[in-house]
Amino acid sequence: MAVYLDHAATSPMTDEVLAAYTQALRVVGNPASIHGAGQAARELLETGREAVARALGVDPVEVVLTSGGTESVNLAVKGMFWARNRGARRPRVIAPLGEHHATLDAVAWLARHEGARVDWVELDAEGRIRLDALAAALATDPDDVALVTALWASNEVGTVQPVEELVALAHRYGAPVHLDAVAAFGQVPVDVHAAGADAVSVSAHKVGGPVGVGALALARTATVEPLLHGGDQQRGRSGTQDAAGAVAFGVAATRAVADLPLARVAALRDRLVEGVLASVDGAVLRGAPPGPGRVPGNAHFTFAGADGDALLYLLDAAGIAVSTGSACQAGVAELSHVLLAMGVPEAEARGALRITLGHDTTDADVDALLDALPDAVARARAAAS
Amino acid sequence: MKILAAMSGGVDSAVAAARAVEAGHDVVGVHLALSRMPGTLRTGSRGCCTVEDAMDARRAAAKLGIPFYVWDFSERFRADVVDDFVAEYAAGRTPNPCMRCNERIKFAALLDKALALGFDAVVTGHYAEVRQGPDGPELHRAAAWAKDQSYVLGVLTAEQLAHAWFPLGATPSKAEVRAEAEARGLSVAAKPDSHDICFIPDGDTRGWLAERVGAQEGPILDREGNRIGTHPGAAAFTVGQRKGLNIGYPAPDGRPRFVLEVRPKTNEVVVGPREALAVSELAGSRHTWAGAQPADAAAGFACEVQVRAHADPVPAVARVEAGELVIRVDEPIEGVAPGQTAVVYAGTRVVGQCTIDRTVSAVPVDA
């Protein structure tokens, strides 16, 4: 029996989404075409966009559909940087440590090729951005800040950031804010207007939609220079639009928001956390304590003295799919920069395990993990010594 | 048995894993990530380190229907193989990094981890055979003499051999392995062999070493200690080397000169005639037995010794004397440098090995 506890990597499509997706895939027509077939496709596309907009608390015109979270983040970070440096010089990008690689690598690229300077803002021990440090970074020279970019919730440890305070603080200094909500969307309310953010990235497949579909919610007042040129089909993005993807994303996003606050998932997660802490010596829950400060589907532990890759193998052999956090191209588990930024010692960060639950997770899944984990940790510790 | 198949991404390890699967074992494929920066996509393959190799290994495992993981040994590899290689060269020795990798990574770090995680054995695509002898496992040469890799496995001890399996050992030729890979639909069937040192991307070992060891000009001496030239850095020279000395004038007897000795501490390179390369005895304190220690180790036993991966074995007598494995060859041999490994054979069986610390020239200076 396969136990899938890696919803933060990708969350299985529901039958409802799959049906809407495959049905829409049969529709012939380019949404940009003027004829009837094009109009039919356009109708699907805009229906999907409207659903995504409702789920994010924005107007449809503010939704730029993309190929996924990575493109959304790149469009926001690079696009806003370029737009803010048009006729002005604002070389600074402010970001917390512990961002997803989409942001880390995009910002590093800007530093290498566009002369950006990056101010990394410290995290506290639970992975939350230090607002005092952010304020200090903003106050240094507010006029040269291109943008502030931050996770809405951590994809690794599940900590929810104080986004309203963060946005208010940045805006006080006139800096626009991008929030990467890929790990937050479908877990906590992501209301872009209420948060006051200028741009927010989300991805469909993290909420049970298809891979290859995402969105950047871009406030009417915000501008980005496009990454892709060739037709201006959308504001800030060229390329034929994916009507079926939009439909599927719309269904998945609507369902994800309707399911909030994920009380059932949170209860399962809480039982899992209690069970692990009770049954495995030296297990430490990383990130914020369960509650409003942590996404309900996330449990993240370190097991000092065990290697994450050994744990992953042993659990996989027992039919349980989990994650160590982030992996590089060759599939090697890397030491988590998020944990290190939280002040977790290297020796403990090596034994990291991210367990993420979702809409199809059952009590039996949690039981299977609780059954297998103590022995896996013991073996992995023996293998590392 | 529960088997861990170490899969480099090459054809040999893929076929070895396939044979383990076919023999009915519970097999898991593991690719060792030996570099944190896997570099670019190269043409061909060196059997490790590249993203492409990891991908090839993954595709082969999928074809065989076995689980596949990439395990990170890059820190151990850096410390135990790469840094060791540089340090040995800096000390004027000529190490074999593939042996070091077998000794400390594949059949130490990996094997230990595998056993602790519940595996019974590690399978690799090496050409050699483990046989059950009267006193436990024995390591033998492969049936395919041209591909035999028992030399680079000579460092394995009885405990390591007890958990090692080389399914290609009895295969008569590499061509047969490639044909089998083709028949099994493995995409690596025609992938080129790896030859060079995997962590030196362009194969330029000298340049790579010079960058790390540093190079400072120093004297080239003859056997009597006279300065006869200048070298750009002693560490880049290897005993037996003829080219690249650039002394500028011929020896008094008009014969070519060869590097006889490298002295990193004083940054000196000693050169002389070819016959001075001949060695009658070699010895090393770091020695191991591939199985039980021979009963007559103290008294001395007749054997054959091989000093490089592709050298011919030569008759010798070996004995353990004051903690050293001392090997006297029946006829003097060339191409022996400190840091190299001498592997001692009895017929096809590997008896043991030592890292060569010192040699005794067959031709004294005043001869």
C-alpha cells in the first residue's frame, strides 16, 4: 500500500479537476483567435482565470497565467526589478534568508547580470522573518530599493510569515512587495488585496491542479517587464494561453479555498506530530508550532544523528513517500539553507524530514508513518555512525 | 539477498545490476554523487560525477524495475580521494585514486551504510570474481584478462569481500556485456568506457595538479647529486617519466634520461639512465590481505606482484618483516614509484597488497 505524504512536492489531482481538465483539453481553438472556435477556448480560459482570481481575492485582470510557480516568481522578481530600474536606479533587492530556490536563483542572477545588491534578512528560530531586521534594511536607503520579495509560507518548514506587517512596513518605505505563496495557497487564506501585496505567485499542482500551470496575481498598480516576448497575449507575458490549464487550475483553486481551514488535515498533522515526538528520541519539530503560524499540512522534523537520504530510502522501502526538503538536479538531498538560516546546527540539519499531508491523506497513512518511523530513524542513525 | 547495486551510469554497473535482479535478489540501485558541482554535460563518460551519468543510471534502474536513489558521498570523496590524491602527489608519490575510492568509498563508506540499512551485499560492475575458498571469500582475476580489475580491488579485506559481488567477473569479454545491455534494452549499451580520473574533467592531470599543489622551480640532479638542469615544480614529475625534462643538453653517454626520484621536501628531481629505474625490491607498511593472511607470511612465500593497473604480474617472493610487506622480484622491474600499490597474486587469486613506501634499486649508484 502506497502512502503519499509529500503533498508539498505535488498534490494529486482530484477526479473533479481531472474531469474538467480532460474535457477542456478536447476543445479546439486558440483563445487569441477571432473565430467561434477561438471564442469557445477564450470562454474556458477566462472562466478559469475568474475562478483563480476569486480564490486569490483579486480581479481577473490582475491574474497573469504562467507555466507555474517558478515562472511566476521569476516574472515578479526580475520583472519588477527591471520595471523599477527603468529611468531610475534602484539596485537593492530585499529578501529573507530561507527563500525557495526560484527566488534565490532569480535574485542571484540579478546580482550577477544586472548589478543588483541583495540584502538578506535574518529569520528567527521558527523560520519567521525578523521584521526589525527588515525595517533596518529598508531604512538604510529606502530610495534604492527595487523590491521586497518573501515567502508567504515556507515550503520546507511550513512557517507562515507575518505578511500584512511585512507589506505595510515595505510600503511605508515605498518599496513594492512580491510574495511567493506557492506553499501557502490552499493551506491558509491568500487574500492578495487584503494583504496589500503588489504581486503574489501561486502554482496549480500544489493544490491538486495540473503541473505546468501557475499564476502571478499582479496588482493593477504594479508593473513588470516581461520575461517572454512574442504577442502580448497577457499583461506582462507572451505566449499562447493554456485554456484547459486555466480551467483545471480554476476548479482546483476553488476547491482548495472552499476546503479551508483544513481542520481535518490539521488534526491528522497534529496527531502525526505528537506521535513522532512521543515515539522517536531526539525528534525535533522545526518551524512554528502547530496553529495559525504554521500551514496545516506541514510537519517537519530533524532527527539528530540520522541522514535524511537514509531515512528517505528506508521509508520509501516501507512504501511511504516523504521528502528531505529540497533536492538538486542530480537528485541529491542538500543541507537545507532554511534550517541553517534558522540556526539549526549542521549535524541536526542533515537528518531533516518534511512530511506533508493533503486532501487525500487518511488516518491509516498517519498510522503507517508512525509505525515505520522509529525503526527507520534507529537504522539511519546506525548507518550514519 | 537484499542487494545494493552501485550504478555509475556506465554499461558495466547496469549489466551487473541486471544480473543481480535476474538472479532473484531484492535489488536497489544507488548512484554515488561524488561531486557537489557535477559540472557540464560531457561527451562520453567517465563513470561518475556528471548529471548525465546520474540520469543514465536512473534510466537503467527504471528499465530493470528497481528503486533508485542518489546518495551523496561528495564530502567523503573530497576528503578521502581527491585531497588524498593531491597530498600524495605533493609528497612526491604516485597514488591511484580509483583504488582509494574502492578502499574508502565504495567498499567502506557505501558498504558500511548499506549493511547498516539492512542490505546483505554491494554489487558493482568491476571485472573480478569473489569465490568461496576453504578459508573464506577469495578475490580472483576476471575471466576477461584485458578488462581484469582485480588490481584496483586488491585493497579489499576478507570482511569487505564477504559482502561484495562482481557479477561480470566470469564474463569472457566487454563486448559480451555490451551485447547483453543491448539485448536488455539498456540505453547505456554503447556508452564509451571511462578511462581517466573521474574528478579531472579534461583529463589534464598535470595541469590539474599544478593548480592545487603549486609549482616552484627547482634543480634537476643526476645520480651523483650534480645539478644538471631546472624543473618547473617537482610535484608534477613521476618516477619513470622521460618527456618534459627539458635539460637542454644530452647526457655524457648520449642516452636518454629518466626521472628516478622525486624529492618534494627539497623540490629536487633526480634523473638517470633507464637501467637505473630497475627495482629489485619494494616495500610498504600499509598492507592488507584479501582474505586470510598467508601462513608463511613471516617466512616468505612465492607469488606474483603487479605494480600498476595494466602492468604484467612478475614472479616475486613476499614476506612480512617488521610490519612491512617486503616484495623481492625475481627479475628487476621498471615503473615502480612510491605511492603506487603493489598487489600480490597467487595464480588468479589476490593475496594482498601494500602501498609502496620505498624501493631498492637493482643498479647501485656506483655501478
